[in-house]
Amino acid sequence: MIFLVLIYLAFISLGLPDSILGSAWPVMHTELGVKLASAGFVSMTVSLGTIVSSMFSHRVIIRFGTGKITVVSVAMTAFALLGFYFSKSFVFLIILAVPLGLGAGAVDAGLNEFVAENYKAKHMNWLHCFWGVGAMLGPVIMSAMLKWDFGWRSGYLAISIVQFVLLALLIFSLPMWKKKERPKTVQLQQQKTGLFESLKVKGAAFAMFTFFFYTTIEASVGLWGASYLVNAKNYAPENAAGWISLFFLGITLGRAISGFVSIKLSNEMMIRIGIIMLVFGLVIMALPLPSYFALIAIVIVGLGLAPIFPSMLHQTPIYFGEKHSQAATGLQMAFAYTGSTFMPPILGQLLSRTAFSIMPYVLLIFAVGLFVFTTILTRKNFGNITAKE
């Protein structure tokens, strides 16, 4: 139980840095003397680092073990965040974004695969619930530091201190990781499989693109949801910025609830229910209803998205088998980060040239794709994929 709590804490630390750049940037960019839009270069560098480390995580994890890689990765993020505190130039931020992204990707892929292999579906849902806790706490910490006139640097310092505390706990827990690692024979068998060998498994492409579709929807609502409320539903900008937090609250609470529901329902049933709720929420957003229905819809979309990602990850060892699961998890995370990195900016360009009112319709296309591909995965029947976890 203590070991599982430690894994949950690691995922809180993964979520903490994910949302603080946007909170601090309105102050950061003026002090650093760069344009407001320059934040995109930092976030893009982090995302690219995350994609690269996700893709190649299976090799280093097989070689060194999940515990050691988690320790090194958390150390990278902790020192990178500390570097933000000392940074005096925008170029230095770009440099620090590299280890920040590399560390995050390795932790994400490694822990997701570890939990999928060793724990039940409820634990996977709660794992991602704790990521949501971290993602919500990050802006709270940064906001408090700015409100108390300590500055954005103190916000990064506070979060880096949290990371260093976790790093110390992880170092002391290394003997516990060894007891949970795969047998050496399985590791050697996995080491012989190339990075893209998992793509040869029947239906692998469908599994990969479900992650791309999912993160496209989640990241797009997170980035453009407030703009949708302002431009399509006539909310004041200051109010829209607060209301969009309902989306993240819906995801976090939804995953907490999903952990209990998944005790009774299979992963694929959880995915199906989530997609139905997601489509229902997007349809409400698209209909010409009073503006307050948009807020209800955003919560429903968050609740719908909540069980999909953890349940898909927990299916990975079932779909791909133990031999390919580590590499498959890394590739799936790479597809996920590709969707969240590149698709929201593309959607933003589309909406700015047309109208924000079409956003629900565009996202419905990806939701339908998610439904179709997950249905194909079920019918392909990799194995006993309908069994309860």
C-alpha cells in the first residue's frame, strides 16, 4: 500500500509542472522581455522532449528498471524547475525545457506501463486522478506566490522543492521497486523486440490512434474552451477563465469515481460509457441552447473523458501481450503527446479563420473516430479483452 501511494505521489509531481507555465507566463514574458506568444516555443520543446522519451522509454526501462528510471526522471524535472527559478533569459528556458520534457515522458510511460502490468483498473484510474490533482495544484501554488508578491520564480522554486522531496522518497524506495520488477527472462525477451515491433500486432494502429484522438479532444478543450465561451457563448473573458476549470475538475472527479466503478465494469465498458458521455456533452455544446448549458456540457465532456485514457492504457498488456507491452505503452504515449502538441494549434488556426461556434462539431469528428477505433479493437479480439480486470 505504501508503495502504491508513492506511485500516486509521483503522478502528482508529474502533473504539477504541466499547468504552471500558462499561469506564470503573463508575468514571465514581460520580465524576460519576450512576446506573449513565445510561451509556445517553451511548451513545444517540452512536448517534443516528452514524445522522444516516451518512444524510447522501453529500452532504458528494460535496461535499468522502472524504479531507477523514475528516480533519474524526477531528478531531471526537479533540477529543470529549479533552473527556471534561476533563469535570466528566454533561451535558458528553452534549454531547460529539454530535460523537463525528457523526464516527464519517461515517468509517464514507465509508471503507466508498470501500473498496467501490476495493478487493477481502479488503480490506473486513480493514478490519473492524482495527475489531475497535480495539474490543479500547480496553478494554485503559482497564483498564491504571485498574489503574495513573491514572484513567479518562487512558484517554480516551491514546485521544485516538492519534486526534490519526492526524489528523496523514491531513492529510499528503490529496494521496493526491485521486488515488483519483471523477471529477468521477460526483460531479456522484451529487449529483443524493436521499438516498432509492437506495431505488427493485429490492430496496433487502431490502438495508437485512439490515444491521438483522445488527447486532441482533451488538449483542445483545455486550450480553447475559454475562448469558445467568450466567442460563441458571450461570456466575459475573466469569467470564462474561471469556468473552464470545471473541465479539469470534471476529469479529476470523474477518474476518482471511475476507480470505484471499474471494480464492477470492464475496461472496455468504461471506455464505451466515457465516449457516450463525451459525445453527449459535445452535442449539448453544439446545440443553440442558453449559454449556461455550455458550462454543463463542459463538465459532462470532462466526466466523459475521465475513464477513457486510463482504461485504454490498462488494456495495453491485454492487447499487445507482455512481450510488447512496454514498447507499446511508450509508442501510445508518443501518439498521445503528438495529438496534444500539434492538433490544438491547428484547431486554433481553423477556429480563428472561421468561427469558434464550430469547435464542438470538429471535436465530434474526433470523438466519432475514437468510438469507431475502440469498437474495431473490441471486435478484433486480441485475446480475452472483455474480461473484467
